[in-house]
Amino acid sequence: MLETGEIPVMKHIPGYGRVTVDPHFTCPVVDASLEDLMATDFVPFIQLKDTPRAMVAHLIFTAFDAERPASVSPTICELIRNDLDYDGVLITDCLSMEALSGTGRSG
């Protein structure tokens, strides 16, 4: 894509692989450990860490921030930067999705 002048956006970091609900209507919650996520769910994002832009998902990872969705969690942003080694532009998914209730955990 970059060779043709297109700027790709990696979606949806750090991943919806374990969710069973639609984040357009409720906030998904993932209860996996860092070790499990690093061995599976996070692998594609680490492999694509040179993508210039990445869209952060609206879901809660209880192992890191049990109250805030990844898209608004400083802890998850630090995880993306440090553990996933991503240094490109981070953008959030749509702010009008129901996963963001404005009151912390929703659903």
C-alpha cells in the first residue's frame, strides 16, 4: 500500500480475537493474561508494527485496566507502545459506538 501512495491503518489493536459481543452495542471484556495475549492475539500487531497508523479497539482487558476500554486507557496505550513496540500514530475507533458509555465499563 505504501508503494502506491496509500497509508494503511492497522485495525483493531490490541485485538478483538477473543470477544463474543459486538462493540457497536456493548463493550467487550477480555480476561486473558499478558502471557496468553502475547503468544496469540498480539502476534499480528507485533508483526505489523511498522504500519504508520493503528486504530485502537474499544474493549476492556481486565489484566491491564479493568475499568477503561483500550481506546481510552493510558495503561493499554503504554502496552501498545512498550510491549507491542508500536511507535506510529494511534487513533481511536468511532467515538459514538456503544462500547464507550462514558461511565467506565458498559454492557
